[in-house]
Amino acid sequence: QVQLVQSGGGLVEPGGSLRLSCAASGNIISTYVMGWYRQAPGKQRELVAMITGGGISNYVDSVKGRFTISKDNTKNTMYLQMNALKPEDTAVYYCNALPNPFSSYNYWGQGTQVTVSS
């Protein structure tokens, strides 16, 4: 059973930075499709960024140029560096692990709150 444990997040002022981490049990980071999702109050969960086993990344337009997804295969850990944060980035952020693009099951982290406010 894959477990994803998140850390990071918190309260930051607009324009500030935060880094989220997602540590996986087992050696999956190098092969699974890993992603970061977020869900703001009253809104649907949305995919923010994803990275393939081969290291190809993609981002939702609203975070391009501000967020960077990365991973360290040796530590089985994925990261989301968030810079130039805006109030609209406020949400609960979740990490996700998908065995492959056609898999019918996936795994979720516990979620972490990110609040951008002055």
C-alpha cells in the first residue's frame, strides 16, 4: 500500500514563497505520474502541476512561471516550490500518485493548507 505524507504549507503574505513536500513509501517516485492538486472552498479540486517518471512536467496556466514541481528519486520525495503567491492560491493542496496514465486507482496525501493573506 502506497502512503504519501505531506509537509510544508502554512500562512504567507502575497508575493511570498512556500515549499510543499510529499514523501512516498516505497520506490514509486521514479516511475509513477506524480501530481499536486488543490481545492479551494466551494470549488472543485484542480490539478496544479504534474511530473512523469521521466521528469516531464506540466502546469495549469494560472501557476506557470511561479510554481515549480520537482522530485528527488533517491529520497522518494516530490516537491512544489511556490513563488509569487497570490490570495487566489489559497487552498488545501494534495499530492497524488498515479501508477500510469491509464490506471484506475491512485493515491492521495493527507492535504495541507496554504493560505495567502496579508
